Amino acid sequence: MAILEIRDVASGYGEVQILWGATMTLEQGKLTSLVGANGAGKTTMLRTVMGLLSPWEGSVWFEGEDVSKVSAHAKADMGLILVPEGRQLFTDMSVEENLEMGASPKRARPHTARNLERVYEMFPRLKERRDQKAGTLSGGEQQMLAVARGIMAEPKVLMIDELSLGLAPVLVLDLFQSLKRLKKEGITMLLVEQNVQMALAVSDYGFVLAQGKVELEGKSRDLMNNEHVRAAYLGL
């Protein structure tokens, strides 16, 4: 069953159009990857879905409801959560304070204590550093914190922009393992990721974005094994 549908969306910044009639569907409980070259429009897609940008044309549907004009704040309350590129943590606040900020959507507030235990179990390093300022963490720890803050919001759909950017390979493996665990818990995820092979290896389904349009889609395994796709779109 589809939980999130992006229908013929056009979007951009100022007068610069980035997305040109992009269409995607996310199935409930699945991990979906959105891959493509730099500048293809992947971050613009996430920002438009979240409501940080308004679609110029087309529509965004969440749980069967047209949410194209709904604010980002209201979408978060509905369970649509974005872990943005660059993490955007509160660097002067402690790890635990950042996590508590993640629980700000109405639906998540009553479960703050339970979800804290959950993310500390998933990321023991964050528990060790719970009183440390977020700005003093390593890049990998900050990315863990950004993902954990997203989980604190009790997402129905968790969108993650560039999970592995700039991180050491061993930390990247840890983070991708956490995605597998979230998938087992039934959380629907949309992953934008430059590490195409890793993204397709953990996801169920993939969309290939090129020049603002969805050029291809299919089971992740099929996209990975298609030589034309690998060479033409994925740079592999």
C-alpha cells in the first residue's frame, strides 16, 4: 500500500526550475532509495515533499490526503520527518537535549522517555555522550544524532538526505545497519544517498533521478544488476 505519492511535481528556487514533473510512490514499510548524479534534484525533491519548498505544479499525497500546501511543521505532526543534509543540530545543546527536541511533534511527545531508551539502545555511543554538547561530537556521531532525533519524532515516513556524506567507511556501515533495523521495525524510509551501491544494497526499491525527472525505477537489485543503468545513470 502506498503511504507517500509524489505526482508530476515541478519545483525549484526563485526562477530556477529543478524538478520537471517528477513522480514517485513509497510503499508502506519499505526502504526506498532516490539516487542520481549531483545536481539531479534529489534534495529539492525532499524539500518539496517536506513543505520547505512549495510545488509549482503537481501534488504530494500522504496517507491518501493531498498535503501539497501543508506546512513542514504540520507535516511533522502527521509523521512525515526529514533528516536534512548537513544535520542541522543544536550544537550548543547536549545530545539528550537535541533528542528531546526531536520529540516535539504532538504525536511523539507522550512517548519521549520510551523513544529515548530506544535510540540509546540503537546508538550506544549517544548514550555514553548524552550530556556532551552536540557540537563537540565527531562527524559520524553527529550523523547518528541526526538520525536518532528523527526517530524521536515517531516517523511514519523518515526521509534521510545524504546519510554517509563525508564519513569514514566503518561509521557508514554502522549507520546503514541502523537503517536495516528500522526497516525491520516497519518504518517507511526514503533515502537520498551518494553512495549508490550501499543505498541500493539496503533498499527494497529505487528511483533514478536525472535532470529533475525520474528516469527509471525498479527493485533495487534489478537496478544494481542492469549494466546500462549502472553506466548511464549511476556512474558505476
